[in-house]
Amino acid sequence: MRATRGHGAGAGNVAAPAPRAQDVVGAPVLPPAAATRAVTGMRGWLARMRRGLAPPPVQILESALAGLEPTVLRVLCHLDVPDRLASGPIALDTLADELDVDRERLRRVARYAHVHGWLRLDRRRSLRATRVTRFLQRDHPGGWRAWVDLATAQETNAATAALPEALSADGDAFAAGNGQAFFPWMLAHPEAHATFDAAMAAGARMHGLLLARSLEWSSSQRVCDIGGGDGTLLGVLVAVHPHLHGAVLELPEVAARMPPREKVTAVAGDAFQAVPKGHDTYLLVNVLHDWDDRAATVLLQRAAEAAAGDPGDGGPARVVVVDTEARSGPSDDISLRADLLMLALTPGGRERCADEFVALARAAGLRHQRTHRLGSGDLALVLEPDPSSRRR
Ligand SMILES: C[S@@+](CC[C@H](N)C(=O)[O-])C[C@H]1O[C@@H](n2cnc3c(N)ncnc32)[C@H](O)[C@@H]1O
């Protein structure tokens, strides 16, 4: 029988943060949500000021040439420059000779990278690492380098090039550019899928830690992560709260290659068909934004059915939805970019604001308990089965 569940946010019940954030995400602290919000707002304002100070032709040229940014980042990573700077500064000419590339051409790339903060190039033509360089190193715990691979992959470029296709109501830019919708295409291309999983795992490490600290877990025992990728998030969660056991519900191909993790099991299935019962917490992390409202409601319905449980098995479970928080107006932040990425990669996926999630949840028979704003800028909505909707 499942434990009786009370899922208040009581700070006194939050377990000690072990392992340390430094080991999980490569940063000593995760900022509080209010700080993230304030800094994001300030950065957006400064970016508008910066743009506004340029005459329109310069603004157009800067935007038209912005595509060079990910390309240069990819070149740096492919030349392994971040790792070569790991042991200390290195003379640009020495690096050029080691890489067997032209010194002056490398200097031009390094100058561009310096302006973007990806490394530092000083007057004596010496290169050194910045905070960002360290996050791009292969062995950085955060794993964000995978996003450079994903964002600059051929299939992503093909999807973004086909973005006009996504503007019709049922358009799918990824399918138009690659011949198949995103998830089926990924399943047919295991190498690309591994890159996708690695990029997802970077966010999952951070979300695992944030959820471990923001939600109350002392009355939980069994957690199911619906569409939980390679199990990274649950791995972090059970490491911080060792009394928990986790199950990752994933597509059979993804479940089959999930790396073994202590106290985390892989469950092969289709979340649109059924979600396994018997858990006290169901997570949907960065999953709903892959789908249009109709499909997202079906996923929430399946989660609600599982969370309602069977009579006598310990009461309803909670459903926790984590996704980027969209702003109602335009705002120069990650959610704006993520929303466009969803437009390019998915058939109808989008970022949503808190009210939109609550409306979807209601349509799926879930009632909203509370919303946590996470230091990552994401929302964590805690939902529970609505008994009145089951009677309807
Ligand atoms: C955007 S990823 C998010 C992964 C993970 N939750 C995270 O935040 O890192 C969406 C995940 O949903 C999984 N998925 C897609 N369709 C699914 C389905 N029908 N049933 C179960 N999982 C599915 C994908 O394989 C993928 O791992």
C-alpha cells in the first residue's frame, strides 16, 4: 500500500542537499527564482537599450548575421578549445600550431569568441578560460556542451530552415525539413538521439536538484517520471532523497538503452496510452511543451488516471508539471527562444504560461494545488486528481 501523502512545501522537511550542487550542475549555488526573474528582466531591458542605440541598418545586419554565433561556438567545441584551456592560458600561436590551423585565421575566430565571452583573448595573444569556457568542457558536470551539438545539428538546421512550414495550423517544420516528425526521426537516428538525450540531461540534472529542494519529499516513496529521458533527473532526485524509488516511463527504444541507475527502473510504454499506477508522484518535465493543447491534455489525462489510483491503495498521488514559463508579452529571455525552437521541432509544441497549464490540467481532470517558480526560470505546478471531475 502506498504511503499517505501530504505534499505541502514545508521547508523543515526538505532533505540536506547531498550531493552538492557543484558536483551535479557544476555551480556552487542555484539562484533563487526571484533573483533569476530580476536579472532576466534587467538583461532584457539592457538588450533592448543596446539594440535601440543602433541605427536600423545595423540592427538588421546584426540580426542577419546572428547565425554565425552557434557556428563559431560549434567550431570552438569541435577544435576542443575549451578543454585545451582547462589547464591554464595558452598562447594563440601555440594553439594554432597544435591544431594545425592558420594563426591569423584562428585569431579572428578567437576575437569573435572573446566578444561573446566564450574565452578571453588578451593583448599578448594569450587565450584563457572564462566561466563559460568551463561550462563547455567535456567533463563539466552540467553537460551543457551537448546543447551546442543539438542546436547546430543538421536536423535542427533543416527544421529551422523550414520554419515557414510551421506557420500553418497543422504545419510541422521538422517533418518538412527531415521527412519525419521529431520523435520518430530521432528513434530512427540513434546517434542524433544520443545527442538529444545528452542535451536533455543537462536540464534534467538542474531540474532534479531544483525539484529535490523545492518540493516536499518526506511523504513520498515512489516517483514516476513520464518521458523522463535517460533517467538523469530521477538519478539526482534519489541521490538527494535516498528513501525514494523512481521509474522512468519512456518510449521502448529509449527505455531499452537507459543507463542503469541505483533505485531507478526503466518502464517501456507510450504515455499517450497509459501511465503505470502505484506511484505517489508523477513528473512531466519538459514534456508538455512538445505537444499541442489536445495532445498535452491527453498526457495529463493519462497522468490523472494513474494518480487517481485504485480504491484502497493509499489515496491520490500528485502530478508535477515542470516547463519553461512563457510570458504573456514579448520578453527577451530563454522562454522566447525555447518557444520558437518548439515551433521548429515539434508539431504544435509551445511554451505556456501558468494560467494555460492550469486550464489544460482542469480539462484533464486535475486541480491546481500550487505553483513553484524555480531558480531556472521554469514553473513547477503541483496538481492532484479532481474527484469532482471523476464523478462527472
Ligand atoms: C523534451 S524530452 C524531455 C526529457 C526529460 N523529461 C527532461 O526534461 O530531460 C521529451 C521526452 O519524452 C519522451 N517521449 C516522447 N513521446 C513519448 C511517449 N509517447 N511516451 C513516453 N515518452 C515519450 C521522449 O523520448 C523524450 O525523452
